[in-house]
Amino acid sequence: MAIGDDGSRNDEPGNETEPPDVSGSLTVYPGSGGAPVDHRSPVASEEPEGYEAAGGYTAADPDGDGRDGILVATYAGATLVDGDRRTPVLRKGPAKADGRKVRAKDRPARPVGAADFDGDGKDELVLNWGSGVSTGPYGQQPTHWWITDGTGSRDKSSFTTTEFVND
């Protein structure tokens, strides 16, 4: 099990009492029952202090060793935290969207999930990017999706959606 705090602050009661070091933290409770291990979320150096992670964590085993790592959404892109290793999983949205130029720092894809879709014993990672996805509902603008072949640069599939139909 993993418990994380992406660094955002909200208006829930008591949020002002959290210690500053909670921001951008990730605590992993090993399935073996061992002691919890604290990690700091990967930091994008150009981001202001307190914005280490963009939000979102998903468990993933892309190497098929039977032990999950944690795929973390950061402002620099997705990063797999597996023990002491940090592996970037980078996919980027287009340079232009909605008729406007998209800044490079606004183009990294975010992790959505992971599963062994092809039955090879290794999880494929699901990432997405869309302009305005964080501020508007899916389907208003095209959303770009990647299903990776592990943490490398190869994709099993990539596609763009403009809406989801509920049958």
C-alpha cells in the first residue's frame, strides 16, 4: 500500500496544521509487513517549492518482478519510483493545441493506470495528456493517450480521443 501527498493544499478542515514536509511525500507500506519507507516525490527544478508532484500515484510492475513500483505524476512527466530507482516515463502532448502554442513545460503526459494488457507478466503503463484536461471535463478537447511497453520509449499503442460514448 502507498500513501502520498502531491503537495497541493486544499480547504479541508485542518489542512493548515500539516507539517511542510508532508508536501510531495510518498510513504510505501511493503506487502511483506516490513517497516514503512518514506520517499520524496521527484522534483522538477523549475517548479516553485511545494509543487514537486503534479498529483496522482498508481502502482505498477513494468519489469514483471512481482513487486510494484509507484508511478508518480510530476510536473516534468511521469516517474516510476521502484525502491531507490527513479525512472522517467516521458510522453508529451503536441506543440500546438486548440490553435494555440503549448509551452514545453505544459506538455508532459500524466499516468492514469497500469495493467498487464498483453499477458506477458509485465504491466503496460497508461498515460494521457489533454489541453484543459485539468480544468475542464474530458471530451471538450482532444485527449492524447499512450499505452507504453514498460518504462522505455516504445508504445504498445497511442491514440487520441475526443469523447467517450456511454452505451
